[in-house]
Amino acid sequence: MHISCTQDRPRAANAHVADELHAGLQAPGAWISPKFLYDALGSKLFEAICELPEYYPTRTEAAIFARHGAEIARVAGLGATLVDLGAGNCAKAAALFPVLAPSQYVAVDISTGFLREALERLRQRFPQIAMEALGMDFSSRFELPPQVRAARRLFFYPGSSIGNFTPDEALAFLGRLRLQCGDDGGVLIGVDLAKDKATLDAAYDDALGVTAAFNLNVLRHVNHLVGADFDIRAWRHHGVYQPERGRVEMHLEAVRRQEVHWNCGGKACSRVFEPGERIHTENSYKYQQADAIALLERSGFEATRVWTDPQRWFAVIHAQA
Ligand code: AVI
């Protein structure tokens, strides 16, 4: 490993983003935060992943919502302020509008262009629901602005995005949600459950290579964010379930020796990656149902109801504040 930094490149637009990327790229075990997977193209690639036969979570969760929607609405309550975290194309929440009848819908996502387009379409379909789009990274800090009504906030966190945090981060994140809930709010969360390795390996390394493109696209995004010069063809996708760690890990592996350059705070930095060296880009934790409930309860929520599919591959949990 060889890393260097000198003072001659222009400062990146967002110093915080540049610092975070720099920290990961120069770490002995290199990493890039999974939030950087979601630029405009990354969000579209993730949408495509959700259509893949191998990627079961989206359709399994959708089937749970379709089958139990009326009961979910009875338990979660009608007319809430529905705060959709990581809303993407807003399709999952929109499918629940007819049963949940929210008084306000707040779509939160880091990828703002994508979000605004999706919300514009939704406003036309559901003119009776007040809607807000919030472009923010809610993974580290979380405070909702005053335009989000405080009464009966129901946080909607589907798709098992909670699995992209470590269990400690998930606990802290859910604790922050709990504080934003007030005393009459709650959370409706989707959690992917542990299952056989073959199913999980295929879900994160599909035959068409869409997940590979999604993972590799993070390098294109980093090139854009910090003026890096990653050659995308020089990297290979890995997505493998590690049962002993309870998670799928995504990595990018260098296929040949290369020197990569990027900007950090006006400094020109570089690192040599040897063949086989990896950049860790994502963890996707797979929970036992009891552990997911324990996590919610340790965060200050009280789990009220769990819905699963017949194979028990995925759980939708409602917990109240
Ligand atoms: C968004 N998140 C829950 C997805 C997952 O399954 O961890 C992201 C993803 N990564 C690869 N495929 C999908």
C-alpha cells in the first residue's frame, strides 16, 4: 500500500464529503460508505436490482404489505404524518396510501433529483395528501425541520435498509428516530431475515450483473465527488454472505496494480492498490426476528406486531414510541 498527499488540487465542493471519502480511501482496509452508492444512476440501478429474480427482498416485502395492508393500517393508525426514510422512487409508501391515508407525506432521501421527480408524479395522483421532499443524509444526524408536522409521526423504513448499518449504528439510529417520534408516533420497518447462503449470494451477485454495476458505479460517483481517477474496468464486484458475521458484504477488488488520485481539502492524494486489494462498500445485515425486535426495544420502541411471508424470509414490524 502506498498513500500520498500534496497541496495542489482544488478544494472539493463539500469538505465533509471529501473528508469522509478520504478517510475511507486511505484507511489500511479501504472503504467507501454505502450512501455513496446512490447518485442518480445508482438510484436507478438499485431500482433495477429490485426487479431482479434473485433479489427477493423487494417483492417479498411488497407481498407482505399487499396481504396485510389493512391490518397494518389498523395497528399503525390512519391519518399519520408518514415520514418515508430513503424514499427513492416513493413507490413503496405510495402503495400504502390507500390504506394508511396519511395526512402528510414526507419523503426523505439523499438523492434529491430523483426524489423531486418522484414526488411531482405522486402529487398529481394524490392531491389530497400534503407532501414534502427533504434531501438529507439521515444516517448520522437526524432532526426534522418545522414543516414536518409533529403530530402522530409514523416513520416508514422499508426494504431492510436498517441492515446497511452495523447493529450498534442501527441502535443509535433507531434511538434518534424514537426521539423524533413524540409520544404518539411509531415506526413501520422492513427487516430481511437470515436465510441460506445460496439464496443470499445470488441476491447480491445476480446473473445479469446489475448488482455489480450498482457497486462499480460508486467509483464513478467518487470520481465525480472528489475528482478521483478510478478506472472502473480495473475493479471487480464481490457480494458474498458471511454467515459468521450475520451479513452480506459487498467489496470492489482491484484486478490489476493501479495508482488512484483524488482531491481532499485542496490536497492531491493518491494510493496504489495492488491486485486483489479490496474496497469495502456495503454491509447488509440479516437478522433473526427476535434480534430485530430486541433492537427496536433497546432503542426505546415497543414492538406491537410482526408480519412475515410464508418462508419467513422477511419481516415487517410495527413498533410504537
Ligand atoms: C438498500 N439496501 C437495503 C440494499 C440491501 O439489500 O442491502 C442495497 C443493496 N445492495 C446490493 N443490493 C441491494
